[in-house]
Amino acid sequence: MKLCGLDFETANTCSGSICAVGTALLEDGVVLERREYLVKPHPSVDYMSNFCRNIHGIAYEDLRESPEFPEIWQNVKMLLKSADSVVIHNAAFDLKHLREVLRLYCLPQVSFNYVCSAQLCRYHFPELPHHGLADMAEEFGITFQHHDALEDAETCAKIASQLEIPENFVCRFEYPINA
């Protein structure tokens, strides 16, 4: 099964303020392709909050010469659509930002299947007190740099590749809604 891990880091708490994108395509648990992009946020949300910078370590200066989201979207979308499912830890967060950045730039419709690896971990490991990505990576013996978009994307896909994904856990992302 082909899985594509996806993770965003954001510049601030505004929806759509994506400043880093990580994708990792795996087939049967083997990494086929990894991509990471720094992204200059949309002009309407183009500032870096100290809160977010302290989480991921990306400074506004790091983004000045970076492409805006539309410049990388075709490559990201192609990778997402090449997978049987996209895997996202805490999918609601990342998909909220994806939906908003697509809206901000008036990008064309897109749809793909996805699985929330946090929900998948809660299902398979109900006895564990925490199901955050760092906690689950430790449970699976995966060492990674947390809050690095590429490392987070690859880690959640590696975790999901080792678990049974019940059919009812596979959801559909559609932009715009009912596309």
C-alpha cells in the first residue's frame, strides 16, 4: 500500500499561514520519495509569531526568498494523489490550513483519501495515556526531529504503515467541499 505522510508548520495561528510543507511517500513501509519546502505565507497572514517560531524554529528571515504555496502545490498535490491514502497526524489541524491556503490563492479543486494517524493510534493503543506524534514515535522506536515538517510527515506515514487501517478510518478531503 502506498501512503503519503503530510505535515505543515505554520507561521502563526491564522488559518492558511503555512510556512513549511513536508511529504514522504512510502510503499509497504519503504520510503520512495521525500520532499520538504519552506513557504512564504500568503500576504494576508505573512508574519511569524514567537509562539510558532519557538515550536518549529523557523524564522521569518528563513522565508523571505521562499516560494509561495501555489509555486509548490503542483508537486505536493502530485505526490498526495499518487498515494492510496495521505497520512496526517491530527489531520483536522493540517487540513484546516490546507483548505484555507487553497481558498486564499483561489487554487483549483482537489480531492484525496486521508487517514488521521492520531485517531488510528488511539484505536490501536487505547491503553496508552498519550497519542501525540512524539509519544507514538517512541512507542514504535522511531527517532525523529519533532516539528520538522519532513520528519513529522515521514514519521506518521511510517507509523501508519505498520498498522491495520480499518476501511472506516479512511476519509475524503475535498476542496472545495462537494467538488
